Amino acid sequence: MSAVQEPEFAALSRMRAVEIEKPGGPSMLRLCTRPVPQPNYGDVVIKLAYAGVNRPDALQRAGLYDPPAGASDLPGLEASGTICALGAGVHNLQLGDQVCALLPGGGYSEYAVTPAAHCLPVPNGMDLKQAACLPETFFTVWSNVFMRGGLQAGERFLVHGGSSGIGTTAIQLAHAFGARVFTTAGSAAKCQACLDLGAEQAVNYREADFVVALRAQGGAHLILDMVGGDYIPRNLNALADDGRLVQIAFLAGPKLELNFVQMMTRRLTLTGSTLRPQSDLAKARIAQSLLQNVWPLLEEGRIAPVMDSSFALEEAALSCLGSFALVTAPMLLVAVVSCVGPSFSVVPLVGRRTPGSRLPPVVVCCSVSLRSRLSVSECLRIG
């Protein structure tokens, strides 16, 4: 069939968006207008309600992470909203469906296009604001911890950065599927938040050695790490025989000297992945696995993202994103979609409202992550 569009969308030619004027600091983010995207075969266009902000967005703004060929140059890799146009060949979605979606880019806008197979229904009992924070972290955690890492019930699982978005998601999912969960965090308050989410033990890395803690338990069967650097040999030491280390980022750097002998003698597995470069088919398979295995848990309320504050879209572009980035070096932002513990001092920095503003809000979630590096996720209320 040919493309099908809502009349309102069909009448549009331009939309609001936040673009990167040129590589650099937060001042390079600016409001603009762009042509509305059009669906190709198998695509849908979503009228966005909220769009998540993740570490790759900050890297792209700094000129350190180019979007893949064919993707929008606008940042934004996850969003929620309402289907307003269907490309040819789309049969599993209808106009008016509310979805959250993994995007190839373009989320900082009023409309975004993505493969229909990368869309998931908004879980029952959850609103669009919460749903916008699901795709990036849940795709990442599910594909790396369960599909790639093969975590099983009863296994000992260690995730670093337990108070980050990846960490909070991984703790909840691993606990829900019966694993014994261990994590690291940088304060007593954040460790307690991790315990409240289902971790069996949370190690304050400022005060204790996670290697000692895990070896006392017999070692971890699986570790999810985004630190890298000098954590890599320590992770290997913390693994049980036949253990698996899954690497998803390198906040402390990707290079070091490492003795690989124990990988052979102890039969260790070192693997990893990034999400955005994977094929559309690979992402579609992750989406289907999430729908089958994880969406029921979300609808039952057994796992959920945790939200924080809200601000207007224009404030997100001109104040919110900039203030957070000024507090945090762009290279240190990590993918976070939830907030645990108390509100942090950065929140007032982005809380200045323009007098008389009537624009829709932006939801901001923040937490302090590994080694006191501030990590931020914002959810932009677009429409």
C-alpha cells in the first residue's frame, strides 16, 4: 500500500527542532525550523510528545560522534508520541497509535521518522513521559545483559554505575529475572537506592574494592561495564571461572595493557556492543524480545523508570541542555534515564522559567554516576 497520513500532518511542511549549529559547547544548540520528515518503505512518522537525551547526543554536539549515513543530523535517539504517518509496507501499526521508539536520530523535533519495527506500544498504566525513557536504556540493557551476556536466574550479576540509568534498569531487570545482583556506586545514599531497586549488595567504590566483594561471593558470572580503563583487569579478576564481561562504553578510556592468559586458563569471555550502528533487523529483533519478555513486567509495575523535573522545550534548548552541559564535560555524559536519591544542585540551574511562558514542559532526570561524574538524561516535552 502507499503511504497513509493524518490530514494535519499532510498539511505541514515545516516543524520546530533543536539543531547543532556547529560542533562545540552547549551554545551550539539552537531552535530552528526544518522540513517535516517523510516515511520510506517500512517507516512511520511520530508526532513527538517527549524525546530522551543520551550521551551520544552530547558527543554528537561536540563533534565526536557523527550520525550514521541516512540518519537525521538532529540529535535524539529515543522518543514517545503518536503515529501520524505510515510508510508503504507497514501493517502492524495504525494512525493514532501511541508508541515509544528507538530513533536513528532526529528526536529533538516535533516529528521524527523511524522503522515501524523499532516502535513499541506505550505500556498499559504508563504515560508518554515515562515511555520516552524506555527505548535507549532498555534496548541496551536487554540486548547486552540477556541476549548477548546470557544472564540466567541464580547467577551473580555485577553492574557498575548502579545509580545511572543503565544501572537502575539493569538492577531491576536482573532482579526480576531471578539473578543475584551486585553493583557499585559512589555514595551511601546511591548504594541504598540500588538496594531498594533489588540489588543484593552495593559496593561504595570510594570505600571498598568490588573485586574483593565479588570474589567473596565466588565471583560474578556476568559483569556489565561502561567504565573501561583500569576497571577492565579488575573486572576480569572479579569474574568467576567461565564468567562473561560485557563492555558497553569506556568512560575511563578504551586502551590499557592487559594480560589475557587468565581468559584462557579460566575460560573467560570478553564481549561488548554499541546500539546505534546495529542493523535495522538487529534492532527489530531486540524490540520483539523486549515486547515479549519485558513489557509485561512494565505493565505489572514490577519495573519502571523514575522521573524528576519538567521544563519548557525552549528552555531545554537554550537553558536546560546548556546548563547541564556546562556543569558536566560533554565527554562525561552517559546514557541515563532515571534519577535515584535526592535532587542534585544542577536542577535549579535549569529551573529558571521565562516569565509568562506557556510552552509545554521538558522532563529532566538526573543522577550522579561513576566516580562523581554527573550524568544527565532529559526528556524533552515537544508537543
